[in-house]
Amino acid sequence: MLSRQRPHAIRLASFALTLALFGAMNSPLAQAKTPKPTLAQIAQAKAVEAAKQAAAAQAAAALNNATKTLNQLTATADAARARYRWAQGVLAKAILVSQAATAHALQTQAAVASANRTIGKLATNAYIMGGGFTDLDSILHANGPQDLIDRLSTLNSLGANNSTALARFQSASAAAKAAKVAADAAKAAQQDATNKVAIAKQAADSAAAAQAKEVAKLTAVQNQLAQELASARKFRVTLEQQRQLALLEEANAKIASTTKGQAKVWPDRGFRGRTTIRSTDAIRTKAVAFAKSQVLARKPYVWGAQGPNAYDCSGLVYAAYKAAGLGYPNWSRLNAALYFVDSQRVPFSQLIPGDLLFYSYDGSVQNIHHITIYAGDGMMWEANSTRTGLKYSNMYSIPGLMPSGGRV
């Protein structure tokens, strides 16, 4: 009934690795009976989990509202910054206008000074030519007709220059004053507007920054509650799984005590095997059909054989799945213990035809000595021994059944 095969360096190395991985499973702690939490403990764990979930949902809602407010304040702050930048641009233009008005005022001041100089010259000329320089005086003191004509011409010219200089003086003064007043007023008004916009920008930025801190706090609270919820959920699931395992162990012990020839079903020591499977329903169906055909053909048991004329226990498993299309490198000839390591754990309540069953001398992986193919309804196809050959038998007919099957 032992699963024997020809020596092979790779197989021995793999088996040695298996022994190292599962050596700890033989400790007293590993073999201890699975604790069985009460339904009240599980209910209490569920209540704690529900409270944590409600708190997490409340925190998520608060964070969502705070985030919406932050988005609104951020938009307001962005708009305030845009208005401030626009006001700065308008102020810069107003400053340029004021500077231009100042330059124009300087130019008009120069024109006023020039007009003043012209008027001064006229006054000087009038003084030099005599204090009574009028039209009548020119007529009375003229030396003949030609001199009279020259005096009148000069008088007209001086009068025209006097009027022009005075007009320019008045015009330049008025223009300079008006331009300077207007430019300074525009600059002052825009400076005031810019200051007000800057105050609004600062207020918006402060509000957004304060709300961002609030969002950060709420985010931290939500993260903490999420961690607590995950811990509470894990604790509750652990309690439920422990209870299920304990119930399964109790059920297996009951089966073992009532089934003829079954010494015991070994307790579950925690090994879970592969997390994936490589077979399909079609492959498993073909593998079962192949194993059945070899048993019905009354093929003999020969240690190390893997068909087609004889098989040992692992040889039958290998040949069945190879015939179903699962060959090397996805599926290779192993011993019974390594098949246990290389398959996914399946509870007895979930066994389907094609799953593998394992038997151990002491409940450890390294001492698994027999492997069979589950046929359904508690039965299996196996290469049993040189004495009985290949047979169809009850899964509890051999002592030392491991607590779970394996799915290829």
C-alpha cells in the first residue's frame, strides 16, 4: 500500500524541502485541538464589526462633505487669485498712465516757463521803447509816414506774440493740472481696489487652507476606522473559521468512530497547499474514467509502476491525469506526500470526483503513505497493495485519512 517510486535526485530534493516546511506541524501546539468559539462570541464579534462599519460609514460621509466644501473653497480661492492678478494688471496700467501724466505735466511746465520768458521779453522791450507804447503814442512821435507804418507794424507784432504766449500759458497749465489730477485719481482708485481684492484673496486662501487641514484630519480618522473595521472583520472571520474547523473535526471524529476499519481522521494542522488549480471539470471527469477503467480491468499493483499494465498508488494518479491531458510540466510523477503539497486543499463537504485523498501514519505531511482518486459518494478508485491490487473502496476503509482532499 506504500507509494514507492524509483529514486530520483529532484524528487528527493523536493521531498526534503517538504519535510523542512512542515516539520513545525508536528509540534504539540500544531496538533492541539482547534478552539471552538461559541455562537455568542461570534455574535459579539459581528456586533463589534457592525459598529466599526457604521463608524467608518459615518466618517466617510463626513469626509465626503468636507471634501466637497474644500473643493468649493478652493474654487473660490482660485477665483480670488484670478481677480487679484487682474487687479494687479489694471493697477500696473494705471501707474503707467500716471507716469505718462507726470511726464506730460513736466512738458507743460517747460511750455509755461517758455511762455513766461516770452512775456518777460515783451515787457522788457516795451520798457526800452518807452513807457507809453500805445497806438496813439506811436502816431504822435512818428517821424514821417514811413516811420509811422513801421511803428504800427511792430506794435501789432508784439501784441500778437503777447496774446499767443498768454494763450499757450493758460492752455498748458490747465492741461497739465487736469492730466495730473486724473492720473493720480485713477492710480489711487485702482490701488484701493487692488488692496480690497488682496484682502479677499487672503481670506479665501486662509479658508481653503483651514478646510484642507480639516479634510486631512478626517482622512486620518477614516483610515484609522478602516483599519479597525478590517481588524474586527478578520477577528470575526477567524472565529467563524475556527468554529467551522472545530465542527468539521467533531464530524470527522464521529465518522471515524462509526465507520468500520477507520482508526481516525487526522486533525487539520493548517497547511493549505496551492492557491490555484490546473484541472477543469472535463479533465477531472476523464481522469476518473481512466482510473475506473484500470480498476475494472483488474490491473495489478506493482511498486513504482505507472502503467499501462500495472500501477502503484501515485502511479495510478499520475497516469489518470496524464491520460486526461494534464501532463508534464503541469503535472508530473510525484510521491503521495508531494501530491498533497502540490494540490489545493478541499474540505470533505466540497469533494468532487477527481479530487485526491491522502493517508498518513501520524497526521504529518512527510508521513503520507497512500493516495487515491475520489469517485463520489464517499468512494474512491485506488491502487491498494500487491495483495488486493486496484480496487473501488470506501474512503474511510484505510486508517489515517488526512482531514482534507486535494484538487489538482
